[in-house]
Amino acid sequence: MKTKLRESARESWYALCRDAARQKIIVVSLSIICTLFYLVSAVSFSDNSEATSELQGPSRYEIRVGFRAVAMQSAGPLPEMRSGDYVDVIIDSAIVLERVSVIDFVEQPNRQTTVVLAVPVSNAAMIANAASLGIVSLVLVG
């Protein structure tokens, strides 16, 4: 009996789809349903992303106008620091920048410590290049 119901439902579906006008209606209705599913999921994901960004803390992403975030990994030990501290940036035994804000400080097991600094736009390329070469030192400002 179930097979007869399935066959009759399948035959009625095929009969519905044979006509070109009905096919257009079905395609349009299915695309509208898919669009609604997409919009509902996009709205629900955007609400969740705002909640997670609030949990991470707004200070992690605050970069003033005219500054850029530069990430660097330490080649050796670093002074004990936290987000919001200030450091002096030293390249080749010369102080290049004074009182640079530490945006983020990430310690991961079995990896070097990553420090993210907010540096002025004019010095961002030089600091990023020196950081990639591993010749940057940081001194914690008291």
C-alpha cells in the first residue's frame, strides 16, 4: 500500500512538472524558499558573531585612526606584558618608536609568543619588515 502511495505521489509530481508553465512556477517557488532560508540563516549568524565579538573584548580590535596593527613573534624571552601596555620598539640597537600600544598578546603551547602592536602608518612597513627578519626587540615602558 505504501508503495502504491509513493508511486501515485511520484506520478502526480511528474505530471505537475511536465507542463512548462508549471515548471517555471515550481522553479520560482523553490528559489524563493531557498532565498528565505538563506536570509534567515544569514541573520542568525550575524547575531551570533556580534555576541562572540563582545565576549572577546572590544579592546582587542581598537586601533586608532592613523595606526596599523603589526604582529610579530618573539625570538627570545619577552617582559611580562598584557594588552594595553606600552612598549618601546628597538631595531638594531636604536629606539625606533616610543610608547607603542600592545593590542594583543598571545601565548600558545609549543609556539613562540605573538605580540600585536598598534604602530603609526608611517612606520608600519618598517616594523613589519624588521619583525619578519626577527631583528625587533621590545622594552616594556613602566
